[in-house]
Amino acid sequence: MKPDTGNLNSELPSPCLVYVTAKDSGEAKLIARTVVTERLAACANILGSIESVYWWEGKRCEDTEVALFLKTSKVRKNELIA
């Protein structure tokens, strides 16, 4: 006889993916380790170097950054991005 686990879908928190850019891999690793250690994210994926083009103080800028995804729940999202 299987144990009654109820409706698992209603018990799982809604997932949320947060996209972050960091100035370099060191900063990305620090962010990843901190949010996972503090249990604000279940997992962090460091994607690597990206080229970014953006407006800053009235000028177009281009820089190399490091992208990462933080996997969390909708319940913890606001605390994570604060």
C-alpha cells in the first residue's frame, strides 16, 4: 500500500527564476554562495561572460559582465532581490 502524499502540487512553492549580472566571476560566485548559504535561493547557475550594451547617465555603454540565474520561490523572491 502506498502512503497518501496528498496533492503534491499544492504543497510545492511556486518557482521563480531571477536573472542577475555581476561585474566579474568573483562577484558572481560571491553572490551565488551568499544567497544559497542564506537559503534565499535553492540554486545559483553562473552562466559566464556576456557582453552588455545599455544606457547610463545619458550615454550608450558597453561592458563585459557575468550572468547568473538564481532559482528561488515566489515567496522568497522579494527577500532575495532586496
